[in-house]
Amino acid sequence: MGCRPPGLLFLTSLLHIWHCAGGQGSYTIDTVRLTIEPRNAVQTGTAVRLRCQVSVSHSNIPNLIHSFQLTRDDVPIYTNNATEDTVEYKINPARAADSGNYECRVSVKNKAKASNSQKLDVKGLQTPTLHLTTSSPYENEEFKATCSAPEEKGPLIFQFYQSFKTGSPEVIKQLSQGGNSSTATLRLSHIGNCILYCDYEIRLVSGNQKSNSSKKVELIVKALHIAPIINILPSNSLSEGDIIEVVCRVVNPPSNTEVFLTKDKVILKQVRAAALSHKFTVREDDSGELVCKAEWGSVQKETSRRITVRSLFSKPQLTVEPTDIVEGDHFKLTCSVSILDSSKINNETMQYSIFKDKTEVANTATYMTVAQLSASGNYTCNATSDSLTRTIVKESQKHFVKVKVPVSEPVLSVVGGTLFLGKPFQLSCYSQRGTLPIKYTLYQPSKPTDIKVVSKRGEKAIFNLTSITQISDIKNILCHANNSQLKPPTVGTGEQLLKSSDIIEPVSKPHLTTEPRMEDISEGYNMTLVCSVQRGSFPINFTWYSLGKGFLDSKTSRKLKESHSISNVKGDHAGGYFCECTNPAAEPKQSAIIIIGVKMAGWKKGLIAVFCLLFVMAIILFLFYKKRLPKLKKRRTGTLSVKAASTKVERMSLTQAEVNEAANATPGMMGKSIWSEHVSGSESDDNCSTNTLEKPEIQYKEDQLRQADPSRVPVKQGTDTVHGEVRISQQGVQELADAASVEYAELNHDTNHQSDPSDHGYHSDPSNHGYHIANDDQLNDNSVSINCANNEE
């Protein structure tokens, strides 16, 4: 063969690698089949073969690798990677542990497929064998028993049985082992013949299977005679200080037998022999049982005897007086015993010693000293009886002596540092010095006492108090501190609270007053609202309110009284007012509401008074003229004559409306003469003469004012005219002595009044000062002629 070009070899290699990596071609797993041979159910010991075959369709993929995995009850038991499409798994021989559900799973590259599940059932178990280390053990002697089934597999549970000629067998041991054999340690207590055998059980997913029993083995359990004999010399009734001997003996023991002497589980002596002897001096607490024990291997037997030891004298007693010892006090310790057998011992032979913390402080029965803190400790005493034959020493129980530090004066304080009167609070009572425990007792007026016991260093007694309403009640609080029943307590008083705590007293109900007094408040003046409290801690906040306007002002002060001023009081300041006070106690209080009325200003009162006076005068004038009016009812028409110095007469005419207006005028306007500017006639009247050609100046003085009765004035229609004649002197009107009298008369006669012809006019007599009012019959259209002439005096 010729040499291939290097390039062709390189391309061939790449193509091979690409094929191996599956870079091209497609495939699919058609089927996976699992078979069990020779069959699915077999007897134990049969050779079984499991065959797994896969069928894969592909497009020219060389050397396709199949990954086989065989599982039993979903637990993998076999795996294999092969290019062949079939693998086999052999089980030879098959045992019960091989029973289960098998499945074959094949993976090709990234695809996998499993076969149908096949069940293998192996029937039958191997019969176990039993092996014993001895066939004739002693009673309670330990020996080994082994039960095995070497051909079986899987976890087996072995059971060992004991049976007698009569009765049912009983399980004496059960073991669970992972292998196919198990060894148990047995100990039989029944003396005589018995039978032992075993079996086992296998646990499968499909259920448990139990084997047949092993061959039965007969045993003979022998008795072991090693029970010891015990002797006590001289006797088992003894007095403390006596010497006794205890002998333990075993008759014909087997080799390697051990003998023990024990009391209260304490070994007094031990020998590896047939007998032992032990001597000792008995004490008061040696009364009890002595035990002799013989031991051979795992077999033990014992015998016991009880001894009684009588006391010659009691155990010493150490007493302390007083029981409560305070620093600086004297205290005494006394050691004493009671003689129980005076025939062997007396008080003269007794010796005493007193110890503190195992150090002797006195060799007498009594010890007295001054209590110092260093005297605290554990005290004991020894009582010794010494004679030629015996020496007995007894020790008392420990007695702890504690020298107490006296309690210092307790200090009272409020928890949190602030006391709000009227509210619950906590009070602490604490003594800086004093041996614990310390009992604190709190006393309050009219309240039960409260007791706290403090046992921890630095701890304070905390008392819960409901409330205190007055500062004076604080002074009556007492706290007693005591740690000794024989000493008086130290006392802390509430006076300390006044110094060490901030005491906040809520404000009392405020009282609201005014300056000036409420009945003296008038418009235009200033008003002051004064809010005051009787008591309360500073600072106090005062707030004023109006029922109509709401908030007015707020002030914070360190006084019990504050004020709010309102300048230039007006009528709208009238109404209800109140004030509210509060302080750090946060208990606001409101005053009662006061109703303030504002009086009218003085100038307004004067104006109203003047108005009222004028109104009264107007009423009086109205009543006066109303009284004079009936005298004028007889006149229907009239002329007003004013005699002047001149003979010249001027004539004027008044319309009916102007006459009516004059009649209806107010009393204040009655003094004025109302004339019409409409004047009829001329200055050259025959009845009036003048001494000069100058323009006359008309002057009038009012003599009397008479108000016409408006009800008597006739109503005229349209432009009805009233004519008047006025004679005025050219030289002017002289001043009348009695003043001029102007009379307003009713121009028309009442329709209900019937008068004679002489009543058509009103004629004044000379006393009317020349004013003449008459009805001129010659005037047309109901005109009235008014003649004015000067009436000389």
C-alpha cells in the first residue's frame, strides 16, 4: 500500500472524531426487553439469569454505546456500558433475598428507555445451624451461642429459644444482624436440663419470610455452691469503740473465686481465696449490714449480717447565742453532749474543742467574742472521750455564723424623679449599708402597710402607691428598714421626697373675675379678665376663651394669677367668658363661665335722655294744643289782620293746599308763618294806606302758637285758591306790645256743624292785636281774604 497524503489522514481523523462525538446521524430507541430465565418463580438455590436486550434504530452511527442499568425494587444492582445490544446478569444460587421487582433501563447518548418490570420470586430459606460454647454451664454462667445460615443473603433477624420438657418455648434473645450469622451471650439461671434452638427471619418488600428452626440442643445447667459463710466476733451487739472481727468463708470454691466484704456498697476488704478476715473499731454510724460476696466469673453469691452499735454519748451540739448577730454585739458558742452510757463514760473525761473554718479557736466547751465582720464563718466543735481502752471523737454539724452589718437609714425617692399629686406613682426605699436580706416596711396614713424583702445587692424596694392629693401627706410617709429581729428598724421619712423629687401639684379649679366689676363695665373703657388658682406647681399656663369668639389669649407664668386686658370695650364684647389652667401635671381645669354685660356710654345715655325729654315735651305740646283746638271749631274761615303804621294794604292769596300744610305742620314748626307767594291785588288798595313809597319790610313776632286740628281742615280739589289780604305800612311794622298772634283756623266748616249766617267768619276782638281773619264773600272760588293791619297800642 502506498503512503497516504498527510492531509487525507488528518481529514479522516477529524471525521472519525466527529462520528464518535455524535456530530451527525440520528437514532431512536425502539424497545428494551427484560427476561428472567429459567422462570420468574424458582426455588432457593436455583441459578437464575436476567437478560436485557435493546433495539435502536439509527442512521449509520458506528460503535453506538448502550448504557445498561439493572435495578431491584428501584435500587441499582448492576450497570454496564457496551456496544452490544444485549447484557446478562446471573444470580447463582438465587436466595430469598434476591426476590423482588427487576427493571432494565438503557441510555443511548441523551435518550433513555426502561423495560417492563419483571418479578422474581425465590421460595424457601436455608435451615439455620446452632453452635454453643458449652453444653453444661453453671447457673448464671455466661456462654456463647451462634446461629447461622451461611447461604442466605440480606439482613436477617435471629431469635434464640429456651424450652423445657413442659411448657411453651420462650425467646431468650433476639438479634438483628446485617450478615447471615449472629452470636449471642446467654446466661441461664434455671438449674437442670433445658433445650436451646434458633431460627431467623428475612424482611422483603413483598413481605417477611421465616426459616425453619435449627436443630435443638440439650443443655444441663449445673448449680454453683459458692455462697459464703459470715461470722462476727465477739458478737453483733456492740458499743462504739469496740473492736470486732468479721470472717467470710467459701466451702470448696472453684478456682479463681474472689471473696468481698462490703458495707453500704463500700468494699472493706477483698481476697482471691476461700476465706477472709477483717478487724476494725466500730463507730456510732457503723450500725447496718455487713455483706460477704463470693464471685466466680460472672456468677455471684452473697450472705449478709446486721450489726448494731450503741452510742456512749451523743453527737455534740453547737449552739450560738444570740441567733441574730449584728456587728458590735457579743455572741457565745457552746458545745455540749448527752451521756448515754454512764457506766463506760462520764463528763469528767470529755474534752471539747471549737473550730472556725477548721481552725481551732477554743479548747473549751464555751467561746465568747465581740461580733466583727471577720467573725462570720462555719463553726464546728469536737467532743472527745479518751480512756485506756478506747478513744472516741465526735464532731458536730457545721453552724454558719453570719455577722450582720446594721442597716443604714433608708432613702426614699420617687421612681422617675417626678411625683404628680393625685396620680399613682412608685416609691423606692433603699439603704446603702446593711446585710441582706433587708425587710422594708412602708407606712402611709389611713392605708395598710406594705412589706418588701430585698435579697439582691443593689436592689431597691419598690412600692406602688395609688395617689397623694396633698403635699402634707408626703411628710407622713415612713419607710422602716430592718435586717435583725433584735434591733429596732431605721426610719426614712417623706421629708426626703420633698428634697430629692420634683413634686408636681395639679392646678386647682381656676376662678375668673373682672376689673372693674362686671356691673361697672361700660363702653369705651378697658376691661381686665383675671384668672387665678389657689394652688398648683409652676409654670402655669393660663388661657382665656370667649363663648362667641373662642380663643382670646394664653400666658405662661410662675404666679397663681394672670390677667388678660381688653381695651375700648364695645357692645359686642358682652357675653360668656371662661379661663383654663394647666401645668406639667397635664390636668387642665376650667373656670366657671361668667356672663359680662356692657353698659352704654355716658354720652349716649345723655343723648337718649335729651331725645326722651324732647319727645316728652312734644307730647305735652301736642296735648296742650289738642285741648285748645275745640275753641277754634266754631270758626270756619278767618282773616289775619296786621295793623301797621302805614295805611297801605298788600293783598296776598293762599292756596287751599298751603293752608292745609300749615295746619298739619309739627309743633316745632308752628311758630313760623307760612304764606303763599301767590299774592292777589295790588299795593294801591283802598283799604290800606302808606306814608312812604319805599318797599315795605314786613316784620312779625309770634304771640301765640295754636295748632290746627288736621281733622277739621277741609280738603280742596285741584287748584282751589285761598285769598288773603294783608295791610302793611310802608314805614314798616312796629313791634307789637303783646307780639303778633297768628291763628290758624279751619277754612271750611265741618259738614256736620250747622251754623247761622253770622258764623261764616271769625272776627277777632281788639285783644287779638289786630290779626283779623274773615271769609270774604266777594272773593271768587272760595277764596279767603287776609287783611294785615298794624294794631297800634
